[in-house]
Amino acid sequence: MMKKIIIGFSSLIVLVIVTLYFTTRPQVEDDGSYKPSALALNLTTVSKSDFEDVSYTKYQGVKSKVLVIFTEQKNLLMKNGKMFSTGNNPIESLLPMLHLKNAGFDFEIVTPTGKPVVFEMWGFPQEDEHVNAIYNEYKSNFEHPKRLADFINTSFPDIDSYAAVFVPGGHGAMLGIPEDRNVDSVLRWAHKNDLFTITLCHGQGALLSTTLDDQEFLYDGYRMAVFPDAIDEMTPMIGYLPGYMTSGLSEKLKSLGATIVNTEADNTVCIDRKLITGASPLASNELGKLAANTLLKELVYGVGEAAAGYR
């Protein structure tokens, strides 16, 4: 009897180990990159987002445009040489856009060289009617975005038409954007002209561009929410990332003088002067509401955000 119990228990352990092995293995895509494992997708993605369809008083003034800087790159190199299949996170991109659009704003879609926007389509909330609607509305813009350098050449003088710059998250925001001098130019243009800068999760990698050519970090002394490096270091255990990242983001920002207000990958959002940030995909809805309400307060009612705050 005891022998049967031991055999049965051993078989159960083997079954659990085999199941974990296969469900936590990152999945290979056609180009050799890896998307998250079945377990990681089950834990970190949703079929329907938490978008709240808020009724805003629509902005009807001249500063109605938001510049959105997307990534055009897909594969992020890990320390072990494997490539993570990434891009911009759909929820982190489209929920803030939904709120801003509902508040009366429209978008100028750009990528660094004008190549199509890359989304983490494995994380797309397929059953979300709101997300699907705005994705389809701007699909042509995503497929044929403007080149960032062309925006700088043609639209910088048109400052009166713009209210904000938005850099969506997703690990893809760490590809090329932090090293792009045009991104630095845009962020400094926004800062100089008192526009809002909105970003979340890994989108704050764009802020690193302001240190290129040994410049002082533009956001030294700012409070911000950002995706914690500690969480990125844990995700390979469930097969979300196919390896460890070559460099972190939150600790780098902290070393440059930023104060990070969150320790978890949660729904924390933060505003400090004209910088509006969110901690993770879970902050997408809250970031969208904060951005929409903040822009409306300033542009419609003339009420600015003088102090830093987060929730």
C-alpha cells in the first residue's frame, strides 16, 4: 500500500514538473524571437481592459493635438542572446489615447524613421470593444506614421496646436528611443514650451534621451512612477521574458536624480510639474484619466498643477 502511495505521489510530482516546464517556456515566433510563455500570458494579459468610459467636457480650443511617439522595433536583446518579441503594449498605448480622445484631443502618430508602429499583439485585449474601436480608427496612422524628424522640421513652429507629448510603454520603448536625438529634441521642445509629457511603464526610457551628448538630465529632481527593475528581474522565472534584460530602467532614472514613487508594478500614477507618469500596464486607465483631466484643467479652466502628487 505504501509503495503505491509513494509511486502515485512521485508521478504527481513528475506531472507538475513537466507541466511547469512546458507552461513556463517562452514561445518561439517565426523570426526566432520569443513571446511570453502560456503561463505568463495567462497571468499578465486580459481579453478585456479596465477602461472606464468617462464623460468629459470636450476641449474645443486650438491646442488639440497630442504627439505620440511609438516604437518601430520588435526584438529586444536579452543577456543570454535571446530576443524578446515586444513593441508597444496595446493597453498602455490605447487606453490613454481613448481618454484623451474622449476629452477632445487628436493625435499625431510618429515613429523614429516612419516605419510602421509595432504592438505586442500577443497582449491585445481582443474582446475589448473600446480598444478595438480606437485601434481600427487609427490603424492607417499606425501603419503609415510620420517620421519623427519630419515632425520636427514641419511642426515645431506650430507649437500653438499641441498640448502634450505621449510616449506609450511596452518593453519596445527601450528599443532605439532612449538613444534617439530627435526624441531628446522633442522632449526639450515640450519642456521649453510648457507642454505636458505623458508616459508609463517602460516608456520613461524616452526620458534617458535627454542625457545624450553628456547633457544634464532634464528631469533631475522630478518624482515619477515607472516599471520597477526588480519586477523585470523576476519575470524570466515564469517565462515572460526569455532572459534577463541587459540594463534596467528604474534604477538608471534614480541614479540620474529622479525620485521613484512606486515599488510595485501597480496602478500608481504621478504628476510633477508637466510630467505625467504611470507605473505599469495596470496604471493605463488611471494615467489616461489623470492626463485628460489635467489637460482640461489647464487648457479650459486655467488651473495648473504646481506641485507633485501621486496616487
